[in-house]
Amino acid sequence: MDDTTPPAGIPADSAVVAAARETIEQAKGAVMLVYSVDADHAFAILRAASQALNIELRVIAAAVVAELPEIGGPEDLGALREDMDRVLFGTDAHTPAPESGMRGQ
């Protein structure tokens, strides 16, 4: 079960689920760009942030998407990574290490 699947016995509002998935995909794309990782690793980073902060993945994704206009463009990748670290993990010093077998930073 992913973060957009409602618990058993609770009917899903397909529009809400679709919106959550769209937001997660946007956030995943931003993480892919900022950290130079593939889609699977980007999702793993979002999931790690969700677990580390004990916040639902869709909420983390929404925070990433909301911050995109403030983070800026790719002119300074180091600054982008610091901003993304702040959004994902509440710190400027925690860039997740790539998992084994995945493309790194």
C-alpha cells in the first residue's frame, strides 16, 4: 500500500488520490533534478524524509512542490540542494546518500 491508498474500509475519493499522486510525481521530479538521481531513488528520498519526520509522504511532497518557486533555478546546484535538504529534512546538512546500485549525486 502506498501513501495515497486509504486504509481498508474507507472509500477513496479518486480526485483526492489523483491529486496526491500528481503532487508526489512533481516532487519526485524536483528531487531527481536537484540530487541527480533516478525516479526510484527520488521516491526513496521522499519516503526517507517522510519516515524521518513522521509526516505522510504526500505532505512532504506538497511541501517540496510549494517551495519550488522559492528554491530557484539550477544556476547554483549546491544552493538548490541545501534548500531541498531544508524542505525535506529540516536541515541544511543532510543530503541523503544514494542506496547501493543507484546512481549517486
